[in-house]
Amino acid sequence: MSPAQPVGEPLPGAGELPTQVAAPAPDGSARPFSVYLHVPYCRVRCGYCDFNTYTNLTMGQGASAEDFVGTLAGELRAARSAMDSAGLPVRPAQTVFVGGGTPTTLPASDLVGMLNLVRECFGLVPDAEVTTEANPDSVDETDLVALAGGGFTRVSFGMQSAVPHVLKVLERTHEPARVPRVVDWARRAGLSTSLDLIYGAPGETLEDWQRSLDAVTRIGPDHVSAYALVIEEGTRMWGQVRRGELPMPEDDDEATKYEMADAALRRAGYEWYEISNWARPGAECRHNQAYWLDWDWWGAGPGAHSHLGDVRLWNTKHPVAWAGQISTGHLPVAGHEVIDAGSRELERIMLGIRLREGIALASLANGPSANSADGAGATPPHLVPVVAGLVADGMLDAGAAMRGRAVLTLRGRLMADTVTRALTQ
């Protein structure tokens, strides 16, 4: 989450949701609905982090960690009321994701209380996927049992690396040996497990990265995410790089590490389903897919983003200001924008191309409703040479292109932005 919020407009009237939130999907159907809950607290802020997080847990009434669930209740109830007033049909949440920050800075009972609020305000489908992020040293076996008993189905641990000196550079606080223990506890509690990795940390060698991959495949979680380190301006690590205390990650090094990750994970039985995500069959993160497949979601908590119909909204970032708005009965929305048809189409292509299924080539002329599983339809004539060139350059799968779909190869995953630009020219 960038330190700067998007440029947008305040909500209309006295803070009502604009009517465009009720816009259906391009094919006329109602979009599925998800909920994201942002817990902004961390015990320690990592040097590379530019998320909306705070190590001060006692910021004042309504904004302190001990008050968080009560304040969140005010936002979720106000959101439900605003959706009702805007004529947006209530749909039970298909997925809930609690992120941060470190959600497990709060007691497990608070996280269960937050999930109960989602049930109260929106409902949950019977097989809802409910995830919380956690640091390996922020939970114990009792916590995980409580989360599973309260309705959580999945936990995503921030492993990042299995190498002590890499963890030190990233300013992570857990020991590598802690990770297999927490994954085992989660499994015994009945939770699906995911491990998050970061590659390209300053000073991380190829051997270090292979050591982390080997550790992940030994542990054997259901799902793995691997992200290239991006050093954002204004972070503590950015200052260290500017002063020459740490080297800047190199693109070629990160590309090699991505290829290593894909090879190691494929050998271990994982399949990529989005550029940065691999899963055992059936263990894909449905909440992540909600973002890439243009579902609706409400994001609650300081700085959280929402997407409803043709509208994007984002909350006030600082917990004190966020809590203050809720205390007066207002939605804590800092701004919004209505997404025009051109922007929506560009986003559909940009997000869809990241998925294992890719996008229907025919839809690039006929609009987003043509993005079907069978990819029926002809490739638009003006794109035939473009697709042929991308296949020749090894960025699109030739067999999939013959079947009418643009599906990235391994090389294409490394150059997804290039492919998107070519397909939208």
C-alpha cells in the first residue's frame, strides 16, 4: 500500500455510496462478494514495509488495538446500511481475508469477533474461505485451534526466507525453525496453510534462495506465494539503499530466482495459478482470485480499499482519523472514483493475463463478457500478428493461442506488462 492515497472525490451528499456501486458485471450478472479486514498493528515494522501499519497499539479511544473490533463493527454496520440505501443487493461473503499489519497482534478471540461481525452484517456462504495472515512468532497452537473453532479455514504465514541473515536484512523477528512448527500446529487444527516468500533481498544469494525453496517444499504447505522485493520510496530500506548501506536488488537476479521457484515448486507438486502464486490442486486462494476476477468486495479498516460495481473506494488511513469518522456515524471513506469503460477493460486484461487460464483472445474485440473458459471466437484480425509475435518470442503458449486464449509461458510471466501492452495497443 503506497504511502500516498489515490486522487479521488469525496462521497456524494452526506456520505452516501454513489449509484454506480450497484452496476452489474458486464454480462449482466451479480458479482460475487468478498470482505477484506485490515488490522493496522505490528509489534515491529519491517524496513521494507510500506503498508499502512503502526507499532503504536495505544493511539487513543477507538483507534487502539484493544478498541479495534468495536470500531470495526461501526464501519461494517455503516457499510451494510449504505449498500442497502444504494440499492445494492446483499450477498453473503464468499471469502474473508484478514490482513495487515499483523492481524495476530490481536487476540484470536478478537479475530473471531471480527468474523462474527461479517456474519452479522453480510452473512457467509456455507463453504466460505476465511483467511488470516500471521507471523510465525505471533501465534501458538492454542491460538490456531481457537481460530479454526471460530470459523477460520486458512492461515497465511509470513515466512519470507529460511536463511537467518536474509531474515535479519528484512528485519523479520522469527527464527526459521519456527515455521515448520506453526504449519504443523495449523494442520492439526484443521486449517489450510500458505507460506509467503520474498526473493531479491539485499545480500541474498542464489544458494540462499534455493535453501528457502528447499525448506518450503519440505514443510509442504497447501499454497505458496513468492514476491520479488520492491524497495518503495520512503521506507527504511529505501534509505539504507540510498546511503549505500544495502545494494539495490537486480532485475536479472530476481528473474533467475523466479525461475528457480517455479521449477522447485512444480517438482514438489504445486501448480502456478497466478504469476506470484502456486498451490496444490484445489488449494488456490479464492480471495486472491476475487481480486483478479473482478468480484465486489468491501475493505474495512484504516486505509482499506473497496470495489463495488463500477466504483473504487478507499478509507482514511490513520487509525485515529478513521475511528473519528466512524464515531460520528459516517463511513470512513477518504475518496472514490467511478471506473470508466476503458479503464475497466484495461484492468480486465491486465489482471486476467496473470492467471493460469489467461484470457480469451476474442474478448479483446468483443469486450469482457467474452472471457469464457472455452475461449470461443476468433482472434481480432489486428491482433493476429501481435499474438503470433508474442508466441514467436516465447511469451504466449502456442497451443493455447491456437485454441483462442492468451496464456503466459514462464518467460511471459516475467514480462507480463509487455504482453499486456502488446494486447491493448
